[in-house]
Amino acid sequence: MSEEFNPDLVSVIDENGVEHVFEELDRIETDTAKYVALLPVYDEAEEILDDDGDVIILKVSEEDGETYLEPIEDENEFNEIGKIFEERLSELFDIDEE
């Protein structure tokens, strides 16, 4: 019997009203904020080939009961959170960095 893989998909509508779908790879919560690591999901094979494979890291914020994903503006905060995700994802997906 094979296991079925069902990724957690997140749909995001950008400021231009365009919908983008991502697979949520991981999430972390610090004392001050929540963050998610996302990977774009594509409908067409050509789009996959054009992608550089970078994980997108966003900050989760809530306002008036709505959840928003926003870029991390502070470079130090981004680097710190990025390093945490890098360590967690390399363990989770058994990635060896050379």
C-alpha cells in the first residue's frame, strides 16, 4: 500500500489581485512573531523549469481577524529566520549541503 502525500497548500492573493499557490514547507514561532517557509506550486511544467527553486520566507501577521503574509523587511531578522529554516528543512528533508 502506498502512502498518499498531501502537502499543505497556501493560496495568496497579491496586491494586483493575482492568486499564487504555495506549498507550506515549515512554520516557526518566536517570542515576537510567526513565520512560514513556502515553495511555489505551478500548474504547468514549463513554469517549474523556469523557477530557481528558492524557498520563500514570509512573516505572518494578523489584523482584524485576517491573516496576512508579508516580506521580512529587516535584513538581520530575515537572516536569522532564514538560518533557522535552513537548518530545520535540511533535517526534515535530509538535505546535505556541500
